[in-house]
Amino acid sequence: MDVIGAFGRVLDVVRAGAEQTVGSARAVVALTRSGVVRPVRPDRLLGMAGSLARYGLTVTAGYAAGAARHPDRPAIVDDEGSLTFAQLDRHSDAVARAFAASGVEPGVRVGVLCRNHRGAVVAQVAAGKLGADAVLLNTGLSAGQLGDVARELALHTVVADEEFAPALAGLPDGCRVVADLDALDGPGPLPLRPPEGRTIVLTSGTTGPPKGARRPALHSISPAAAILSAIPLRAGEPALIAAPLLHTWGLAALQLAVLHGSPVVLTRRFDPAGLLELAETHRCAAVFAVPVMLQRVLELPDAQLAAAWSAHRPRIVAVSGSALPAELATAFLDRFGDVLYNLYGSTEVSWVSIASPTDLRAAPGTAGRAPAGTRLVVLGDDDRPVPPGVEGRIFVHNDMPFEGYTRAGADVPRSGGLLGTGDVGHLDENGLLHLTGRADDMIVSGGENVHPGPVEELLAARPEVREVAVTGVPDERFGQRLAAYVVLVPGAQVEPDDVRGWVRAELSRFAVPRDVEFVDALPRNATGKVVHRELPGAAHR
């Protein structure tokens, strides 16, 4: 391939992404503004085009292209130090050769069970160099759950941190475990053009066993253009990814970072003070997190918060993975300025809407509006759009819906080419989306439909309450009733009748939780979602 041909290949990819996005002018502006489209030296352009031709639009191609375009730029900065794009490319080559020697090939599945560090990235890149599928495993899986997932997905190899040894005991015989990628290398060349592997992400499993969801292959950069139309990332700027890499939001952050050739800052364990320090030390322009992380940051001492980000403040703090409470959004904006973005999406539908700092100032509880190329509708029971202000089921169409679950019989709601999110909400008169909660969380108490979401929001706004979860439990008289699990701020003196009184004063009598239990903490998964089956008494509901 000559230089002119290579240049044409890159431009074709960019143009295809722009042309396939609704509102192509906005996409082109976003891609140009972020620096994705910019001049490149001919020799480096040739290497980039070769990576795209070899691996398609994948994370593997992104790091291979980065090794050609900016080989000496840091690709990953983690607890072990810095790894350049060239070093990561060579390291993943060695790991891929070792994988191949052990029997990993196209269509074979490699599990990744790691905290946020270079190994989680290298394992995915290495699998991609063989056309294998990378299965991103939840770090909270028990031995039994991990064994079930490994058997269901026929995992050949699991790359795992040593701390997860107890869970690994549940793996079936024949499943290989790799704990040290640095020690791996193998003989022979790698495939010149392997078939494109898939990334499989597990659902959160907050209410039942986690399911594998196949992420689609990318055929254009229109998905990135959609996100960039709302979140102003820039090429080459360091990004701190505090959200777990093994969940959809962390994976999306990694994909956006590699597209921009950005150094990625990672740490194995989240620490609120550490998040502030890492972002400032490495001059990160963007921080990707989940909402509960911001809550923990704001719980730091006032003196520590006052001194934070005085030398450098990120332009973007983007959150997703669980609901962003209105009070938390306002408090963070007031403390750190208008840098907060809230993306609403799921493993199945990718993104739905994005709230900008302006949106969050105007309507702190909003999930935002649909970005470029995305259709968002709220449907009634007759599958027709409802007017603004009327609640309904949320459906979306974008350029990156999932390909389906790996478990037979499992699916998501569909309507006229749209995928359902499983959530209930409404659009306001300004086109902003407001979420009520999960459709399957709705309970019927005494013949009245009651959703826990508004009750949680009301209680979470109380200064005495640190966090709260509200759920439905069986009731012999009314069919179902609400139960509230409340974590108080230190020193707060609250009785169950106080909680009931707060709700009774604002909502219907059926929304008043008859069960109020004070707990030390709520059980959460890695993205901050409350795991309802692990709430006290869940086994009896």
C-alpha cells in the first residue's frame, strides 16, 4: 500500500463515520475539534493505515496505530509506572504469541478478571491480535458465579489478578489461569489479518445472574462522533479512568482514549483523595468515574476539597454506570465548576442521552438529551410516543446496539427498530430526559402503582441521609409494600417514623415505606449500582 493509498484509507474511515451519523456536519465538527482528524507524517500514516487494515476499528488497532503514530508517548500510567504505545504493542505481541501457543485462536474466549491496570488492557489487545473474544468478568463474582459464567461461555483462559484466587476455585477443569502477563512469550508470528474478535461484557447482575452481552464490531467512528458531539474530549490529553475497565462505561472510556491517542491513567483501587491527586499530578483533562465516586470525593474534609485541583483542574468529569442524584450533581458543580457530564446508557444500548454542565445546572436530576445520531423516545403502553411530562418506557436507536445476549432466550424489549432500556421516565418541555427508575421495580400496593425511584430521591435529599435504597417486598394484605434501607451521615439521629413522615409529607400514602431499616452501608457493584438481592432480608423476599 503506497502513502497516498494509506492516507485515503484513514480519510475513508473518518468520512464513513461522519456520513453515517445523523447530523453529519455536527459529527465532522466534533471529530475535527477533538483532534481526531489532523495532519500526520506520511510514514506514520502508513503504519496507522496498516493497523486499521489488519485489526479493523478495535482497541487492538487503536494501540497498534498509536505505536506507529506516537510510539514514545505514554499509553498507560498505572501503579507500576508508565508504558508507552510502542512498549504496549510489543508486550501485547508477546502475550498474544503465548496465548496462541496455549490454543487461543479465532472464536476462542479469553476471560479478563482484573482491576484497573495495564494487564486489563494488554489482555484485551492480545486477544484481539488473534481474533479471539475477550470476556470482561465482573470483579465481584463469587466462585459459583464465575464457574457458571466460565462454563456458559466456554472460557479457554482467564487472566486474573492474584487477589481473585478464591473465585478462581470455581472454574471448570481445563480452564487455564494466567496471573502474570509479564512472564509470557511464545514462538512464531502472529496472524497477518485475524478475523475480528468480539468483546463480551457481563450485565451488572444486580437483580439476577449476570448475562454476557456481545458488543458489536465497529464499522465507522460514528459512535465516537456521537459522544464527542456532547463531551468535548481532545486528542492527546491524559484521561483518568476511575470507572472499572471491565464494565461498559470503563470500556467506552478506554475506546475514546485510544481513539484520541490519550495517555490513560489507572489505579487498582479507588480512593477519593487519590482520584483528586492523580488527576492533578498527571494533568488529566478528563476523568471518567461513576456517581458514587463523586459522592465519596465530596465527603472528604472541607480543607482537603478547598486545596484540590488548585494547580490543575480537569475540563471534563464524565460519569455513568448508575443514577446521578440531583443533589450530588449540584454539589459537585458548585465545588469544582461546570465540568460535570452525565451519560445515561446500558450494556445493551450503549448510550441514550448525555447531560452537559448547562443541562445539569438547569435541571440537576436530568439524564440529558440524545446526542448526534441518536433517536430517543418515551413510549406508552400502546407503543406510541407520549407527550412531554408523561411517563413511559424509554427506547433508543443509535449506531452501537449490542448484538444480543450469549444466553439463549434472553432479550431486551424492542419496538419499531428501537431497543428498550428497561427504564421508565419522561421528557420535559425542553427535550431533557428524566428517569424514574427501572420498569421492573414498579410495585403494586393496594391496587396503586408505586415506583421506588421518587422515594429514594426524596430521602437522598435529606441532610441526615448519606445514601438510601428503596425496594418492594411481599405483603399479605396489600400484595407488596416498600422497604427503605437507609445509611445515615455520622452523628445523625433519625427514627423510622421520621423517615416515614418525610415521605408522607411529599408523596402518596402508598409511597410511605412501612419497613425502614438503618444499615452501615449499601451493597454495591463496581459501578456503584445497589445490588438489591444482597440487601438485608433479601433471601426472604
